[in-house]
Amino acid sequence: MEVGILGLVIAIVSGIGSFALGRWLSKRRRENKAHQARAAEQASQSRQVRRARERQQQRRR
């Protein structure tokens, strides 16, 4: 059983494509988890803390 040049090229290209797709999908998943964690943290804050954060954001704009 001999692997030709074409088979080797196809294997390399598919490996690189698989790697790139995996990185892209995991990046999206990490961003979504971070957003959910941030939203959960802000939801648990007291009214005073929430208002202070909103005032700081308005000053930055």
C-alpha cells in the first residue's frame, strides 16, 4: 500500500483545515461562555454597584 503525492497533499490540507476550523469554533465557544459569565455576574450585583458601573461607563463615552 503506497501513499501517493496527491494523497499526502490531501491529508495535509485536510489536517490544516480541521485545525483551523477547530480553533475558530472553540474561540466562538469561549467568547459565548465569557459573555454569559459576565452577564451572570452583573445580574447578581447589587443596585448600588450596578448604578456605579453605569455611571463609569457614561463618563467614558
